[in-house]
Amino acid sequence: MEKAEASGAPVITGAPGTFAWSVLAERHPALIRQVRDAFPYPPGQQRALDALQEETAHGLIQPLPPGAADGARWAAWGSGHIGRSWFEVPFLWAESYFYRRLLEAVGYFGPGAWQGVDPFAPFKRAELNGSAVEGELAALDEVARLPLAEQDHALLGAALWGNRADLGFLISAGDPGTAGTHVVADDSALFWRHLADASPATVYLVADNAGRELIPDLVLLDHLLTTGRAARAVLHVKPTPYYVSDATPADVLDCLRRMAEAPGRAAETATRLWSALTRGRLRLTAHPFSCAPLPYAAMPADLRTDLAAATVTVVKGDLNYRRLVGDNLWPATTPFATLTGYFPSPLLALRTLKCDVAVGLTPATLATLESDPTPWRTAGTHAVLHFRP
């Protein structure tokens, strides 16, 4: 089903054939199998993973066990959902709770020997050490030879399309490669103008995925710092693993080390970023709200205060986009600014489309997209750059 019903109602895991249904029915079982095969988990963890797979396919949603870390919060967030079928609850909550349950099943929150062991780390590291990353790092030497305006365009574009490097998406879709890369809304000129008017700025970047996506994000922050557009930068990542490829502080360090091992511009960039971290020009932060099944409109006061200090906040990725605008079936022509007016700082959303939620399109663009058989909402081949001053 390609054409989502534009009602403004929440996306529900729903009926067979919908994108949300396919994530629960196809992607999550495949992920459980991959996680189980990636580690020599003892029998207790294996049984817990099997039980989670059976429950998500055929059972009713169970609560976290007594005494679970952040169990009280998840009980409150799951009010009205616990005890129901996984296929009749809001999609954003169901996806998020699945990952929380997966972490519980493998013993991530302990106590025990598996406490703190990222179940997705093997996938992240394999991607980071792959030939695609090697080629992308080598390309930085060519980018450095371009005029500044072309560097701006190339590095912002890399941060945008890096969002296709989503391991959860690739589990079910396959690598979309470079085919069909269509930007269907582009406010990048407004973003660069805003930075020029506000320079030197404080730029926040709310990261999404690790590996091939996080490296372009780091390179973009380095570019803004070294060209003087930004005096300071703040990188928000997840405090713990969340969705399969979500970036954590450990992933930031892995990316910096991978860049430092490469020749040329990549290693120079890693050295500058390492220095920026030690000098305080770049700050790394991880807020618990990053792992909550809630829209950003519900962000706590301390996070709101932090983000309000930004000259502009760059928000990356599909999940963050859903949390920005609400995981609802809005009419696709709904203005992005209408849905994000609550956000405490100017905002740039960089997102490749990998779910049914879409806003900020012109009527003409929407008509063109709807006349094409390509599943533009979910294939990862179309992207938006939305800016809201």
C-alpha cells in the first residue's frame, strides 16, 4: 500500500500490507534472528529472544519484568497498549517498545556479564569497516578541492543521503544504492542564509544512525566549525542502543577512530574533531528522551532549555522526523513549520523517506509523486530538507 490515508490520525501497526505492519511482521523477526546469530548468548537470553519473537507474532504485549531499568516510565508510556496485540497499537510506540524489549531480552541492562553489550555493535562495525566507507572517506580529498559553495552543497547532501545507511531499513529493503535519489523539498538555501546572518553560530545536530550516516554528520560539523559558520557545535546521540543502528557515544568514538585510520582529509578531519571535543568547541551529549516513544513536542524542560541555545538545530533521520511532526497520517501538503512551531530553536530536518509520514510538499510535487508507481514514501529513494526559522 503506497498512498497513505492523509487523515492526521496516528499511524497504527495495522492491517497486512501496510508499511507499519511489515516492520513488525517481517523486519523485527529478521532482526531477532540476526541478533541471536551475532552473539553466543546463553540459554536464558536465547529463550527470551524466542519468547519475544513468538509474542510479537502471535501474542499480546507483555510488560517489562519487575525491577527492570526505567520500567516505571515504560509502564506509563505503555498505558492502554500493554495487553493488546502488537498489531493494533500506535506504530511509534510499538517500534520503540520492541527495541526496549529486545535490550531486556539480551540482558543489556543487567545485572550480569551481558550488561552494556550493544546487540547491534557487530552490524555497525561491519558497516564501518566496509569498502563503502573507505570510498566515502577517500572522496573527502576531492571535496576539499571544490569552491566553498560546492563544498557546502556536497557535505550537506552527504549528511542528507547518509540517512539511507539505516541498518534496520536495509534488513527489509536491501541497499537502495544511489538509484532514484530525489530531493522533493529543499530549503537548504534558507539554512545557509540563516547561518550567514547569524554567524558565528552555535549549531546543534541531533544524530540518527551510526557508521555511514554518522561520519557525514561529523564531517558537516567539522566543515561548519572550520569555515567559521559555527563557533560551537553540539552533537546529540542516544545514551544507549535504541533502534538497530542508532548512534551512541561509543559509535561516535568508533567513527572518529575509523576516520583517523584513513589517509588524507579524513584523518585531518578526525584530528580536528578530536581537538574540538577536548577544547569544548564540540560537545557530545546524550539525553534519555532520545530513547522515548514520544514526539518532540513532549520534550522535558531541561532538553528544551538546551536546544533553545542553538542558532539552528539540525535533526537527522526518519525516526527523528516522525517525532518532530508527530507519527500521524498528515496530508502531505501540511506545512512543516505548522507542525514544528513548538520547537525551541530554528530547525533543519534532513530525512530520507522510509515510512508513510510525509509533510511539507507542494501540491504539484505531491501530484507528481502520486502518479509514479515508485513507493516514494518508504523506499528511501526520496528525501527532504525542511527548514523552519
